[in-house]
Amino acid sequence: MSVTFLRWGTDELSLLIHLDPAGPARLLAVGEAAALPDPDREADVCARLIRRALPLVEIQTAGDGRLGTSGKRHVDGALSARLRCTGHEEDGNAQESVRTLRVRMVDDTTGLTATGVLRLRAGLPVVHSEVLLWNVGRAPVTLEYVSSFTLSNLARRLPAGVRWEDGLSLWLAANPWSGEFRWSRATLAERGLYDVGMAAFGQTGSKNRIAVTSTGSWSSSEHLPMGAVEESGSGRALAWQIEHNGSWHAELGDRFSDVYLALSGPTDREHQWRHRLDPGKDFRTVPAAVAVVSEGGLQAAVGALTAHRRATRRHHQDLEQLPVVFNDFMNSLMGEPSTKALLPLVDAASAAGAEVFCIDAGWFDAGPPGLAGPGGVPGWWDAVGEWQEAPSRFPGGLGEVIDRISAAGMVPGLWLEPEVVGVHSPLASALPDEAFFRRDGIRLTEWGRHQLDLRHPAARAHLDTVVDRLVRDYGVGYIKLDYNIDIGAGTDGPTGSDSPGDGLLAANRAYLDWLDAVLDRHPGLVLESCAAGGSRTDHAILSRLPIHSVTDQQDFRLIPAIAAAAPTAVTPEQGAIWAYPQAEHTDAELGTVMISAMLGRVHLSGRPDQLSSEQMALVCEALAVYKTYRHLLPTARPFWPLGLPGWRDGWLALALTVQDGTTLLALWRRRGAPEVVTVPLPEAGPPRVLFEAGTPARLEWDECGRTLRAALPAEGSAVLIALDVVHGP
């Protein structure tokens, strides 16, 4: 083959790739086709792009290291520089829904081949990327870093005279427990990356980077596996998500007076990951998806990722039906279920309009109620694993409660934490050591629990038996899968793991494989994703499970900031928000409690059995209203007319545009906020109230300015509004 430029893409997104038989393939630019440089007419521009561009795949191996850089950056790997492009193949055409490009490269020194696999879907400005490696050489190669996606020249379209450190901003989302989805925007300079001027002296750049990483089995316990780069003032933005349920890494750095982005799964430096690739063996990176938009900034890019998430997930009827789920945990029984406590809740949940009733943690606990375990958790915490009902809690059997749920017209559900076994569980000694995470031959323990390794047949057989038994014996149609520990860097057992991080990656994939197999056996079963609230909010999980618990937040005054931001990472029809009414709530507070869940999946909890008839009527009204439009949520596009919600913002707004053009808008007025807010809604029409409680809202629509002036007289109140598009004659 000869040196060539490949322009490949769809109407929504195109890629410019440099193919060099004497060097690595390089992704030069991504965007709308008209904005990509023309190699025939802009040869000098393309030459600069080539010089600054990283190889399509960055690889670092033991014994080779990096060339031309130092510090902690994962670029300029020596093996990457030796790669040469050997060809490419395209699958699909402009008329097909999915197009795939495979770019092949080889390192002649080691015999390692690398294939970059890029996919585009019609109608979406999103590229999906992963890398396949295969050792066709005669000796093992020890991998220490392999990128899933690299892109350089992020500053190529900044106006002349604008420094990239000021002209590019980076959006990141901190994701603290019970305070999830905390997005913030800062320029690259404000995040610590500067053009230090050393490229003019023959250096690569500053040797620094902005790095965001997650180590362990909670993929989103500190940051979402997401981010975005936005050009100031232009509306252009690039947003990414790393689609993995374990360790991951993202970094931006400067290189030859421009900026690169590199995304990956686990690495040696950050995650204790090394993988020995023997001759004849292959390796696949974790996937990543990147959305690129020319206008609308971060919000438009999030909209594109929302469409990508819907297009690439497993089909399930739950995603169409969106039943209201009652769960007895949050601000309700809090892990102390029993026949006596549950039966009044079953009746009240049914009366309110719930369609699923999930019995949460504790149904298996044979200890006395209220017994405390290590670290303030319930006494059953370090004894879980067998998942058998506790006769002391259910004198007539758990089946009595299950039958009551079914007789009330609701689908029965149960809580499980399948991946852990308590240190005091009989199962801890019944299963072999090899069925658990280990390091240096020692079984790992975290907060009184061991972690099952689902690569081992005994671990997987145990969980299969549990799920099949619960479905068969109790007729459950809903299982909440929780996960409340982070096991750390990983496991170096069983044989076959080359490092703790390598063991974790394989175990992460084994868990996904187990989920797929459960749903293959029980296609109607609904599996809920939960991990200490939103600590495992990633597309690897959410592409398989139809509903996701996004938070453990117990304060109804704080949950609106979480609910309003959740659609940045979770589609509205999957994001479950707690609605926990209490007898002490005022009408305005009940309105806030219910509205916080009404633009997503409703997780009803609290104590509906203790509400007054007037309070119960408000809950019933809210759920009845929700059921009139919930069928529109699976195609709704989220946006934030007041900007992404801050944790302490006085006013919060979440809007969804549905298929017919109607806008659903939730507004929250928090303590200390002014009574009136003006909301810009350029694509909406006159408002009508769908649900409110307490003193009515006052709404004024400015047709010329396309703005809504809303007044909520009570602090700590909310309103749900529909704005209908006015069609011309």
C-alpha cells in the first residue's frame, strides 16, 4: 500500500485518517465532513496535523517504554512508533445503520498486530472505538498500556491568537456517594495544563497532563467515566464515555502546540495492570464512545451520547413499560423487613399505583432486628451469601408476602448482593479459595466481605442456582442487584491473571457475561443495577440492565440536584430516583419528593402506609399523571435550560423534549432562592401544569422572547410543567 488519506464516515460524523505503510495509522481529525481539511488542497495543514497526531493506537510494553516524552503521560510509546499500517477494511455503506472500519497495523520487531475498530451509526455523531491486539510473534509481549481511543489536534479550529489553554474547556463530573453527577467546567489552564512554550525549542510539550482515573470495581465512585472538551464561544464540543465496569483512565495533554485525548481501560501505572500476551493469543481493550457536535456545546454532545446509549443496549420490555417500583428500603424499613412490617406497605403501595414491589435487604437475616454490624451496618452485613429466607422474620414463610404482592396486582421482587460473601457466611468455607478474589494467595476481605470471582465455575454455579431458585420458588420477576464494596486494584488469582489489574479486568468481563446469561435464561426478568447508589454508573452495566438506581441520598431537599443531572449519564427511562413520602411532609414538600422522580423511573418508598388520606391522594395523583406520559420517556431528549445543576443552586431545571415536540419541564425552588425565575425555552410553547402540590405556581409565557417566567411562592417546592409546541396554520 502507499501513503494515503482516508476520509470515512456518515452524514453526521466523518474521520480523517492518515495511512502510512512505513508508520502507524493516525486519526487526524473528527467532525462534520465539510470541516475536515482537504489533503489535496491543504497539504501544509495536513502535514501539521500528522506531526501532532498520536498513533491510532498507543501501546506501552515492558522493555520498550516511551520515546520523546517523560512524566506520567501515556503517549509516545516506543512500540507504537514502530507500528506500520498494513491495510484497512470497511463494512457497511452509507445506507446501512452501522458502518465499521478496521485499520490494521503491525510491529515487525515483536510480531504484535493492532487493529483499531471504529463504528458509526446512521443518524448519530458518535464514533465507537476499541482495539484488538494479536501476538503473531515468537515471544511473549507484556502490555502495560493500550489505548481504546486517541485523538490529537483538539485545538485545530480555535481562532488565530487564542491559546488552547484558554480556548478549550474541560467538563468533568465528580460522582460522590449520595451527591452524584457533579459536573464542573474549567479551562485547561484552570485545570493545570499550560502551553509552556517548549515546543519551539524542539521539545514535545509540557510533559504534563490532566488525568482522570478510577481504580477498582466501582467504576464511578469518584468520577463518572465521562468528560467533554468544549471550545469557548463556538458551540463545538467533544464528549466521551468509557464503557467499562471496572478500572479506567482518561487524559488530556499538550503535544507539539496542540492537545490530545487518550482513553483506556486499566493501566500499569494507575491500576496495577499488566497483561502477558503469549504467541498466538489476543487481547481486546475496553470500548469507548466519543460524540462530536458542531453546535450546542456539552448539552448537544450529551444528547448524542443519550441516543448512542439507546442504540447500543440490550432490548428489554421494561424499557417500554417503565413500571412504578415500590422498594421498602429508603426512609422506610431500612433493611428490617418482616411479614408484619411489609403487609401494610404492600397494601399502601398498591393503592398508590405501584406495579412492582421489591423487598429490599434483610429478608435473609435470621438475627434479631436492630443488631448492628461492623461500621454501623446491619448485623447481617458480614454473613450474607446463601440468600435463604429468615423464618424468624416470616413466620408464615416469605411466600405469604410474595403472594400478597401478586394478589395486589404487583410483580414481586427481591434484593440481592450477589458478588459478595460475608466472612461469617457458611458459604465462605463451602466454596474453594479459587472462587474468590485473592492476592499473594490470601483471600481478600473488604468491610467484612469476600468478593466472588465469576471466572471460577463454582462461584458462577452458586449464583446461577440462587437466581434460578428465586425465580422458580417465589415467582419473582424483579431482582435488585446491589454491590456495596470496592475490592480495590483486583486479584492475581486464579492462574491466568498476570497482575491484580489484569485479574480485575477479566472478572469484570465475567460479571457482564453472567448478567447476559441470566437474562438469556430469564428474558422477562428485570434486573436492577445498584452499587451503593451510583457507584457503578457505566454503559457496560447500563447497556445490559434496564433500570439503574442512581443514588442513596436520603434527604429530599438534596435529591433534586441529583435527579436533575442524572440524564447526563443515564437515559431518563433507566434512571431510578427515590420518592419517599412521609407523614410529616407538607404538601409542598410532598410535591418536591414526587416531582424529583417524575422525569425518570419512579422508585417509590417511604411510608405511604402512614400518610393521611389527603397526602395519599397527592401521591396517587402524581403517579397517575406520570403514567400518562411515561411512554414518551424512552425517546425523550434531555436538556438543562438553566445550565447543568450545581449542588447548591437555588433554582434547578430539567427538561425533556419528547417525540411530538412537547417539552416536559421540572422546576425546583430550594431554600433561600428568590421566588421568581426566568427560564429560556426557545423551542417550546405555552405552559400548562401537570403536577404540583401546595400553593400553586404562577406561570407567564413570553411568546416573543420564548421564555417562561415561573414563580413558586413556597421555598422548597417544585412544579412539573408541559409546554406544547404551537404549530402554524
